[in-house]
Amino acid sequence: MRTEKKRSRVALVLTGVVLLLAVSGASGWAAEGAPFAIQRFLVCQDVQDREPVGISSTFSSTTEKVYAFLEAVDIPAETTADFVWYHGSDELARVTVKVGQAGRWRTYANKNLYGLTGSWRVEIQDAEGSILGTVEFQVQ
């Protein structure tokens, strides 16, 4: 029991650090050979005027839809990216979006939650299936 609480606290702290980095825009990281760098990758309640609204790592079970928002930078050529949605270890959706040749490109995908509680994650994958970024969230 004590170990479980400690793990929960560690997971909560790590989630907070990841969220803080995403919100601050302090990422700007790219895997070697990646088609672009990720400036921001996060989940939120909505996207308005191409900006995330209601950024969080925890959503209520009454939340109908969650958005995954990507801001890519340093894109030398037009490409695609997949938003891959997981509930636990099960892949539930894959949404392919265009990422244009530009210094900066913002895009997003959303997923209806259908009341599924628990651990969720979204991966950004390039056209070859390499994972470029991951964001995790909880539905309670």
C-alpha cells in the first residue's frame, strides 16, 4: 500500500513536470532524423483560433471530447503526422494530418472519450511510424 501511494505521487509529479514543460513551450525538441521539431504537444478541452484552451492532464468522466494539440517547428519539407490515441494499452484511433513546410505549423486532432475512465495517451508518429512525442492524461 505504501509503495503504491509513493508510485502514485511520483507519477503525479512527473505528469506535472511534463505538463509544465508543454505549457511553458520549453520543449522544442526533435528526435534525430525527425521530420520536424516539437515546440508544444499537449492535451486540452478545445482549440480556438489555433490555440489550445483548457490545458490539463486530468479530465472529468463527463468530458465528451479531448483535443491533442501539436505545434511543430523547423519543417524543411511537407510531411504528415499521425495522432495515435490509446486507452490503456489499446489503440483506439489514428488521425493523419498534414504538416506543411514552414518555420511553424499548428494542428490538432480530437477524440470522443465515450466515458472511458483511466489512463490515456496520445503519440505523434511520423510517416514511418516512429514516435516523435507522447502526452499522457487521466480521465476520472
